[in-house]
Amino acid sequence: MEETFLIITEIIGTIAFAISGIRLAAAKSFDWFGAYTVGLVTAIGGGTVRDLLLGATPFWMVNGWYLGVTGLALVIVILLKRYLVKLNKTFFVFDTIGLALFVVIGIQKTLEYGFPMWTAIVMGTITGALGGVLRDILINEEPLVFRKDVYATACIAGGIVYWGILLGGGSSVLQQSTCAASVIIIRLLAAKYNWSIPILRDYADDNK
Amino acid sequence: MEETFLIITEIIGTIAFAISGIRLAAAKSFDWFGAYTVGLVTAIGGGTVRDLLLGATPFWMVNGWYLGVTGLALVIVILLKRYLVKLNKTFFVFDTIGLALFVVIGIQKTLEYGFPMWTAIVMGTITGALGGVLRDILINEEPLVFRKDVYATACIAGGIVYWGILLGGGSSVLQQSTCAASVIIIRLLAAKYNWSIPILRDYADDNK
Amino acid sequence: MEETFLIITEIIGTIAFAISGIRLAAAKSFDWFGAYTVGLVTAIGGGTVRDLLLGATPFWMVNGWYLGVTGLALVIVILLKRYLVKLNKTFFVFDTIGLALFVVIGIQKTLEYGFPMWTAIVMGTITGALGGVLRDILINEEPLVFRKDVYATACIAGGIVYWGILLGGGSSVLQQSTCAASVIIIRLLAAKYNWSIPILRDYADDNK
């Protein structure tokens, strides 16, 4: 039951991440192969780098459905593209749910490998946010996550909440659910109230 | 005999890949070191990422001739640059032969590490095509392979042919040679008849 | 005593590398998180790729002070930015000292893992120079190291000096200190006398 819930959540998150990559690739007039690849990297890139850093076999190499689900995301974009814009809010919610799950997965896996909690928070953030950075590198744009919105910051905050519950003696399920909820709530509030991280002004600005 | 043939093929492919990187670096006015590095990444980047994903020691770290051959490619470009344009067709053929060999090497090595065939096809494609993606990232351009021609698709098709022969009970040599031949034939036909993968139109196009 | 000296040197070098990344991120109007991340990648990116290639656990995953020191670098840039331009020469010296140390660390670690000396030289260069390449990819610029100044070349030269002392039977301390001194002297002389690596002219130039 809980297992099924997690799998469905992961599929929804993977599709949402892949679609975000495919749509940006479409805006660059990439071909179907290019769009599929950008979508795949967006969806699995963060977890792949996490696994390389941990010394683990990248998760998607032994489980084919990530490639399949990305193919489904491509079909969705090709067939439904004229309706996708109207679904932007839905995608935003799916993307946020996926983000929260990916952060939790990243933290858990890192702790299982015996690293300290602060490393796990970094890995949770990498799992959630690095796919989008790799996506932006592939489409040759400055990474959105470095300039806009509260995104990676929500991952970090979620990781700190996880740590707090862990230190406070909360159960494993409580750690994970409050971490995920924090990521979701922070990102939704940030979107609603237009929160953003301060811009680092150019060091040369004051000399003008 | 067969061994010698393979080594010569790999050297030709490595030089062809390195030269493609070095020429694009030259078009960006990189210095000799930059051009060498871009050439090296083009030639060994795909196989390096494959080896990291497989958990193997990257092949070029224990065999110095890849660095040497890239140096040779740099010398060729420096000395012969005014003639290189006339050799474009020759380079295209060499590049295609290299591509086919790299795909076969990627598939074989992945199977040796015990991964399923579909993972091996992905790794064959990574071995053949990712070097060019890394090259384009280093020269700060959108990856060519995502927008033009049949290239990565030929790798995937070659991998599927490999799988078919494997399932049909064909020998290891038959698997490899038909895979390589498929990659070469598909890419040559694609170049001759201007085949291309459909472009994914911008999802916003229909709203204009 | 020697230990303390090395730690202080590494902290100075890490801060200098991180500040170079943070300042370039500031010039792109990245937010604090983006600037921190670019600074971190500049400081630890080279060593991380080295460790992945060696099959080692990335050094910063078991030692938190690299993340802390990068945070300090961010605070320095935020608080002192109007004075930083005047400190450019100081930063150049710190950056050069860091570069020399990173090259030595990269060479040593690679030799400890049993690779040949030429691999160690490549790894020393990767440790010293790749962080800056990753920084430039993240800010979506052509890598500076491929176009300007003697930088990676100083790393390679330092590695060759290391090899020479090794072959000549010099002690481990002598190998390391002459290597580091060579990197520093070559880079300082290159800056003073405007040395540069020849540009590879576009292969198409002669046809114009």
C-alpha cells in the first residue's frame, strides 16, 4: 500500500521532471531524440550524479521504467502540446511533489551509505535540483535554479527539517514525511508570495 | 590479425573524433591547450562517462596512447589545416567507422559487467555520442546531436540489431559486425538522403 | 607544524578558488544560492572529478570544512565587495598558491592509487584546472582556461618537474615542493611577461 503510493509518486515526479526538460528542448527546436535526452537527463540526472558520488550503481541502470516513463512524457508533449500551457499549474504541483520525494530518496540513500547528515542534505539537494542544472547546460542556458525562485533552498530546508526530527528522536516515517511536506510547503508558499533569494550584486557595481 | 584490425580502427576513430573537436575549438579561437583538451574530451568523453556509470576504471587512465593519438590529431590540424576542408568526406567516413566501433565496445563492456541488454544499448549510444555533447558544452554551443542528422539514432538502431542477433542465437562476432555495419549504413544513408529526426515544435507555437 | 602549514594553504587556496567563482556568478546576477554553488564547484569540482575517475570517495563528502569555507568566501564577497577589486593582486597570488597545492595533491593521490606518472600529471591538472572549467560551464561562458593565459600549462609543467625529481631520486618532499614552486613561478612569470599559448587559427581562415 505505502509501497504503491511511493511508486506512483515517483512516476508522477519523473514524468513532471521529464516534461519540463522536453518542453524547454522544444523551445530550442531540438529533435525528438534531443528532447527525449534532455527530458531524461532532467529526470534522472540528479540521482545519477548522487549515485556516482556515493559509489553506487546509478539507479536507472537496473530498472528500465525510467527510460519508459520518459518516453511517455515525450508522447504526452507531442500529442498534447497545445493543451500543456493550460496545465502549467498542475505540472507545477506534480513537479513539486516529485522534488520533495527526490530529496527524501537522496537523503535516505546517503545515510544508508554511512555518510553524515550534512552530506545527506547536500545529496538530497543534488538529487532534487541538479537534473534541472544539467538540463539548462544541455540547452545552453544559465541554470534557472541559480537565478530564480526558491527551489534548491526548499530542498536544503527540507533536509534541515529531516535532521531536526532525527535529532528529536522522531521515527523514520516522520522524518521523511515532514521533510517532504516542508519542501512542498516552502515551494508553494514561495510561489504564492514571490519569495526569492537575494541577488548577489556585481562586485563592480559600486565602482560605476 | 583481427586484433590488429581493431586497434587500427580504434586509432582511426579516435583521431577522427579528436579532429572534430579540435576543429570546432579552432573556430572558437581556443589556444593549443584548449583545442587539445576539447579534442581529447570528444574522443574519450563518451567512454569515460560509460566507465564511471559502470563502476570501471576509465579506459584511458591505464593506456597512454589515447593522449598520444590526440596529440597527433592536434599536429595534423595545425600542419594541414588548409587542406582539411577538402578532406571533409574522408573525415566523415572515419568518424562513422569510429562511431560504429565505439558503439560495439560500449555494448560489449556493459554486457561483460552483467547489465541487461537495454542498458548496454544506452551505454553504446553514450560511448558513441556523448563525447560530441561534451565537446559542444565546452565550446558553449547547443549540442549538434540534438538538432541535426541521424547520429545517436544510428547508435540506438545498431544496438537493437545487436540485440536481435543475440536473441536469434548469432555468434558474438556476428552480433558485433552486424551492429557496426548497421551504424555505418544507417549513418551513410542518412547523410546521402538527408534523413533527419522530426523536430519537436515549441509547445507555444500553436498559441501564436 | 608542516601539517598546519598545509591546512592553512589549502584553506587559502579553497577560499581563493571559491571567491573567483562567486565573483563571476555575481557578474551574472545569480542569487546567493547560485553564487555559493558556483563558488563551491570552482573550489571542489576539480578534486571531485579526480576522485570519481580514481574510484575514490570525493574528499569533501567526509570533511565538512570545504562547504564551510565556501560559505565564508560568500560572506567575504557580500561584505567586502567594494574593496575586492583593489585586492585583485592578492587574490591572484592566493589563487596561484592554491593551484600549486591542488596539483601536488592530485598527483600524490593518483600515485597512491597505483596509476602511472603520466596519469598522475593529468589528474594534477584536472585537480587544479577543471574547477574553473566547470565554473565557466555553469555561468554559460566559454572556459577561460582554453583561451587565456598560462594556467593548465603551468600545472602540466609542474607535473613534469615532479616526474623529473622522482626519476632523479629526489625525496618525496623535494618532488612536491619543486612541483609546487614550478607551478607558482611559471604562472607568476607568465602573468608578468604576458606569456600565452598559441591560438589555433580557424581551419577555414586560409580559405577566406
